[in-house]
Amino acid sequence: MADDLYSLLTATATPPHFLKFTAEIDQICKLNNYREKPRNH
């Protein structure tokens, strides 16, 4: 299952889409961190 998922991700994630995908995840993580700890900066 994990190997199938990995091959699916590597097959479909071309560099531009992958960079956009990781950028969106990074933004979501930053928003979540800000919501959880708004004064830890």
C-alpha cells in the first residue's frame, strides 16, 4: 500500500505542482501554528 501510494505521488507530482503543493502545506502549517500559539514569535 505504501509503495503504491509513493509511486502514485511520484508519478503525479511534477515539479511545478509539487512545489505548489508543498507551499500550500507550509502555509497551512504556519496558519495552524499561529492559531495554536499566536504569541510565540
